[in-house]
Amino acid sequence: MTVEVSSLKELVEQASGDDRSPDTQEYFVNMGPQHPSTHGVLRLVLKLDGERVLRCIPVLGYIHRSIEKISEHMNYMNCVHLTDRMDYLSSIMNNWAVSKAVEEAAGIEVNSRIQTIRTIFAELERIQSHQLWWGVLGMDLGAFTPFLYGIRDREVLNDVMEETVGARLTMNYVLPGGLMADIHPNFVHRVKEFIKYFRPKLDEYDDLLTNNVIIQERLRNVGILSPQTAVQYGATGPVLRGSGVAFDLRKDHPYGVYDQADFEVPVGTIGDSWDRYWVRVEEMRQSMNIVEQLLDNIPPGDFLVKKLNSKIKIPEGRYYSQLETARGILGVFIVSDKKDEPYRMHYRSPNFNNLWCLEPMIKGDYIASLIGAMSSLDLVIPDIDR
Amino acid sequence: MGIVTDKLPGALEKVPGGNVLVTRFDEIINWARASSLWPLTFGTSCCAIEMLMATGGPRHDLARFGAEVARPSPRQADLLILAGTIVKRMAPRLRTLYEQMAEPRYVIATGACTISGGPFIYHSYTTVRGADEIIPVDVYVPGCPPRPEQLFHGLLTLQKMIKEGETIREPGVRRKPVISALPEGITLEDIQGEMKELLVKENVVDVQHAVDKLKWPSGLNESSSGDSGANERGAGDGA
């Protein structure tokens, strides 16, 4: 971090130093850490020429809670619970990522009922996450109504999940070796009701925001991310797919029971903010398709393969496992030294890589476009800092 | 005068040509402060989704308590809802934000992290163990994250504190911080019913109750009775 701070200082000195040219003087503006549009405590140092953004340097660490270090002092059952607080909008998928890594490393086989329920919940959570993103995108661009619509429908889905899980946000539902609890008897019925409720609402979303001229003007041809840059920067999820690269772990390396479901991976064309927007709205439809297909044939079985105690021991070695959250690929890297605690636990979080795409996207564009482009990245800051 | 004066703390006297409101400055200022808290949009992590977004949404609707005008600038806000973990790097910024807010300012600490460090209390080299190590906190709302109803409970607790608390003679002197935890076994219906009851009660202020609540300086309380209250008060100040 010290390197970054000193380089920032040098940059500022360069810009404000002996610039005696008659052109506009370049200057720096801090955006954040306390800013309504940064979705948390992200700090962006903007080098500006008038209203044009010449450089955009993210400065991190304002919510670094040392989750990876704490994990080294916890057993594998407890590590799971910290991951809800990383990307809190895809908490079940985060739990699943750790559970998947531990299960693969320790050789625990889970039955198909557990996998099906995990997949259904992951897709429901993806819908919930995109609903919130949709509302907040509208709010960032100056429209408050989408926020009310998005939150309204998110509460309906939250109720459905809360009945089974017992929590609204940090769900802690998936464990290594199974689930915390079996699904509620009402669950299947209520999810069907929700999908019946939400399909027409999604068309309403299109009428309200997608086909809105102002939104199109603000998002189209703004923040273009070429597929080459997206791959170079390690972008994943809707950011990568918006740039036209059809890479989705659910399709390309299926986990859970995604191979049983028939769904499409929406892909953008030129990689502007509009493509990322469209990909996410379309993903909500596809997620509902997946849930509908899996809902009717949840196989019977236990929700926990066996009563696991906290002493899961993993053979010595390095293990990596990854899955697709609402924002991209979350990878879990475990270094084990035969104890019940990890020697090192590392998370490859999707938001971290997606964040760095901001500079190539926005170079030379206006500050106002930066807000829209950043909103289309759908960043969750605690996942970046961990 | 209609609807507005119904809620004003004080006694409304009918005199020829209009009404005279008999009240105290402390009483009416605290009433105004408690009823229009403007929160700062400050969210560091998970709690922000529940505290700022879900409560601002249509189901929970913070506007019912007059606290929905979220301001991004600390200069315009007087309520700091601490939503999310405070880490060492953020701590000086939080202190600056708090100091930039205009007096009187109130702080609600929501979630386990801002109360004690929460799940990050052990083995963490960055987490601040409780936001009250940096700034004074008025109300603690426990939970990880707390439900929106729990924030409302905390907000109502803060409103009660403000109404009873500060006086002009002793500015800044308030009641000690409280924990606004929901009792165990309470259900959502209970909270909603209680809030409904409270809102109805707030709508209909018993004027006689308000008069009884006004504590005049010594000597005046006995002599003042009914209509001549205002005159007595004036004479008392002159003496």
C-alpha cells in the first residue's frame, strides 16, 4: 500500500507542478470514501481535465476486515460464516463456494437433494441481488422510482427465502456437507407464486427503465470494455459477458445440478454499460427458468449427509474451487497442513477484478458517465477489501 | 390552527382573535428535532443494505418516522446511522464526518460490528472493536444485521431520548447511551402492532397531559391555573 500512496503523491505533484501551459490545468479530485454513488467506502482518485476523466485510480482498504487472516484461526465449519459478510448480496453462493472447496478437498460426497436445493437458492439469490442492483442503478442515474420498485419485489423474494433460512441478508444456509435446515413445507409453493408474480413485474421493469430514452442515452456507448481488455483484467460474470465473451461457469464447468437445467447465457455485443445492464436483466429471466425447471423434482434425501463435527481435516496440499456468484467467479484457495484449521485461505473475489476495469472503460469520458459505468459494474466493496 | 398544533407539545389557549400556544422552548425544540432527523448516507458494509436500503424501501418506509431525508453531506445531516464495520483506515474519516455534522448530532450504532467488532472481534488486525472508541454513540441496535423493525425500535428510542433529554441551559448534556434490543420471543406482528399504536398515540396529543408535563420554575406551578398561565409566566420572569 505504501507504494501506491507514494505514487499517488508523485502524480499529484506532477500535475500541480510546473504546468505553465495555456491549456487547462489537470487536477485531482477525491471521490469517496464517503460518497453516495460508490456503494460503500470505495475511494477513487480522479485525474481530471475539466470534466473529462484522464485517470481513475481506485484506493482500497477502507473496509478491509482481514477475513482471510481470521479464517486461519477458525475451523472449516466456522470459516463459512465469515463469507456471508464479504459479498452480502450473494451470501448463499459464497457459503457454497467454501463448502464446495472443503467438500472436494476432504472427499465429502453430498446427495442430489442438497445440490438441487443449493442450486435453487443460488438462483433465487441471484435474482434478489440483480433486483437490488437494478433499483440502485436507477437511483445512481437520478431516478428514485426504480429503487422503490426493485426493493418492493426484493422484499417479496426475501420473505420466501426467510421462511426457510431464517435470516434476511446474511443467510448462513450452506455448510460443508449439506445445509443448515431442510426447506420449509411452503417453500416450493411460495417460490412458484413468486415467479408468477415477478415475471410480469420484469416486463414492467422494461417499460419503466429499459426502454426509457434517458437511460438508453446514459448507458449506450458509455464505458466500453473490449473483450480483450475484459479478459486481460480478469473480469468475470456479467461484466465479462457484457463484453461478448460467453463464459459462464454454470454452463462451461457445471457444478451443482446446473447440467440438468436448460438455460441460456445472455451475452452482450460491444461491452458498453447498456450491454452489462441488459445481461443482468436477462439473467433474472434465465434464473427464473432454472428455478422453475428444478423446483418440481427436488429428489428426496437428507439435508445433511452426516452430522459433521467441527473437526473436518483436509489432507496436506493446495486446493482451489470456484463457482459463479451474481457478480462473477468466486474462487476459494485453501492451503492445508493436515490440521482442522486452514494454513492459508484466499478468496479470489469477482469484484476486485471487475473494479480495475473501470479505468480502461472510462478514460477520456465525463465524470457523469463514470457514475453510470460504475453502477453497471455492480460493485460490492466489502468483497473487494475482504 | 388545525392538524399541526394537535401534535405540538404545549397548551393551546383560545383568546379572542386566535389562539395562544403556551409551551417551553426546550419542549418544542426537542419535539422538532426528534420528529425530523435527517440521516447521513453512511454505510460501510452489509448493514447498509438493511439499514439504508430496505428501510427506505416501500415496505418498511422510514418516512413514517420523519427520518427518510437521507443526506450525502454531513453538513446537512444530524443523525449518523453507523451501518457496517469500522476498520482502522476508516476510523479517522468517520471522526471527520462526525465532526462535520452540525450540532446537535445523534449517533445510532447498528449491528454487532459497530457495537463490539462483531464476528471480526478476534484475530483481526484491522477492525475497530466498537465505533464508540471513536465517536460517542447514543443508541445501540444489536443484530447481524438488525432487521429494519429493529432500527425503527432504535429510532423511536432515540426520539424518546431527544424529547426528554437536552435543554437549552445545558446543551449537549443528554441521557446515557441505551441498548435498544428487542426482547426475546417478540414477533413481527407484535412490533407492527406496537408501532401502529404508537403512531396513533402520537397523532392525538392530550393537551391536559402536556400541560401537566410542563414543569414551571418553582413557585409558579402552584399559582398558575388554567387561562392565566401565560400572564403568570411573564410576571415570574420579570420579578
